[in-house]
Amino acid sequence: MAGSIPLFAGHPAHDLLPIADFQAIVDAAWSKPDVVRLFNYGDEQGDARLIGFLARRLLEAEGLRVGRENLMIIGGATWGVNMLTQQLTAPDDVILVDSPSYRDALHIFRDQELEIRSVPIDSGGINIAALTETVHALVEAGKTPKFYYVVPNFQNPTGITLSRERRLAIIKLSRRFGFSIIEDDVYRDIRFVGELPASLYALAKGKNVFRLGTFSKTLAPGLRVGWLVADSEWIERFVGSGLLKMGGGANPFTAAVVADYCLSGRWEGHVAWLRDQYQRRCEVALAALRETMPDSVRWTRPRGGYFIWLTLPPNAHVDDLELAAKQERVYFASGKGFFVNPADGKRHLRISFSYVPLDDMRRGIGTLGELIKRLSR
């Protein structure tokens, strides 16, 4: 909407999309002798060249050795969450999530009629004592959870990163009680400073962890191309599913073009440039928060990703803020959508620094600050 400030938008700004470079890759594809492959059904596992590229990159970037048998191409990470949920669960099964957690994943879990148990998080990720207590109670009630779903790096919605110690504790619990881990690792490449802990998949040596990645955050969300890393037996099972058998793989046309883009060397340079761009946007957002928010408001300070999580003072309600902000044409993501029990989010909101221009971001955050001051009186 013209004139509005969509601080809720968790996707790349238009000026961060590599449209010209990608157009050059697509244009070049038409003159290749095998151009007809772009228009046919693909291999169920996905484009072999893209799988090979991803395997090499995981080795170079993380020291993670995976074979082609451990990788498959998927139609974006959310597509992967849906596929894994369908394959791993049945209605009324119990699963574990963070509190708060990614709201679109919660929608998928509700669609599958699962019983969702949430466990609180803090600045280091999930509370291990609370997780242990929850799992013990479920097992004693005859409800062993099927999996734990987590966004480990720069979490959506809070921007926090799960510590290495807690990753190891989660893996230990999962092995003891027999539940899987879905690692939705879509923001790992958008790291501003410092090093990240090894992935849950790496720490677990690939056992019973399903790790998702995507090009949506580092290339373009409209491409709908991502990947799954898992044990070879699971990859074989997923590749043999009815969805992929009938569909000829996930997005074969786009996956083939993305493979050309990555193999040209353009993607790595684009990712490095994106990190600088997002870091600057994050710094601008944090500075605006410091300058305009009342002392009673708290917020996270992410070191990567797209998001900042705000906690309102006790006498402010996110519904009132949302209504007042809409009058000023400023829009954010209410915290209520990120909790299994929406009422738990009544004092929280998520803002994104990935999409809006810097001046709009400053103005939007300033408007929110003034509104919170007014609502807190």
C-alpha cells in the first residue's frame, strides 16, 4: 500500500534482489544445447548440479561432509516443513516447538491436527530444564513427541541464536527419548559478525536431524527453491513419496536456473554483499529503537537474520498498539501469532529490518515509540 511502512515484511527489499545477474543467467540458458531440460519433469531428488554445488559448499563453509545421497531439492523451506510433518506424523501426535516460534510452521502443525507443546526460550534459546520436564511428562503420559521444530540461527521471530551447549543437550534428549529434530536453518548465511555454532545436523552426525535451507533469504523468495539435508535412508524415502514421484521433483525449471547461477560464482559474492546490507539495516533499526523507545520497552539485538523482537511494558497491549499504528499506516507483526497460546504474545511484536527503506524504517520505529509512550501512560 502506497505510503505505508510495512515493518512486518520478512523478505528482501526489492533493491536487494539480483535481478540483472539472474536475468543474464536465464538469457544464457536459452542458447544451451540442453535447454529442453528446463521444460521437462526433473529427477525426483532434484537438479544434480545444484545438489553437487550444495554438498561442496557445506564442506567449504562448515567442514560438513555430506554425499549427494544426503541432499534433496525442495520447494522452499516451508514446503519442506510441510513435507516432513506429513511424513513423520499423524493427527493427534505430539510435537515440540519454541515459545515463541515461527508462525507459519505453527499453521502447518495445526493443519496437520497435531498437539503442539511449546517450551519457553531466552537469549540462549530453548530452556533445557523446561524442555526436559516437558518431555518427561509427555513420555509418562504415553505421548512421546515425534519431533522438535527449531529455527536455530537468528530465529524468526526473535532473532536469537541457539547456543552450542543447548544444541548438544537437545540432541542428547532426542536420542534418549526417540524424537527427531527439524532444523529450519534458513538464516545461517545472513550472519553479520562472529561465528555460529555447528548445526544440529553436524553435532548429531546426521542422525535423526532434518536440516532445511533455502535460497529465499539470499537470492529471491519467489524462486521457491531450497534443500533438505538428512540421513540417506530418509532422503530415499522422501524422494519415493507420491508427491515427488508424480511431480518430477521440486521446481525443476527454477532449480536448474539456480544451479547455473550458483555455479557461475555469482551467489557467493551476492551473499557477502547482502550481509553488509542487512547489517547496516539492522544497525539503523537498533539505533532508532534506542533513540525513540521509552525505557520500559525491551528488544533483542540480533547478530544476523531479519528480525528484532520487542517486549512492551506491562500496561501496554499489542492489540491497542496495532490499532493505533494502523491509523498512522505503520504495520508490524503482532506477537500473538508466534505463540501456541496467542494470549502469551499480548506484550510482544516483531519488526523486520530487511524490507523497508532506511528512512521509512526510522520513521516507522519513531512512530511506534511515540504510540507506546502514549499507550503506557
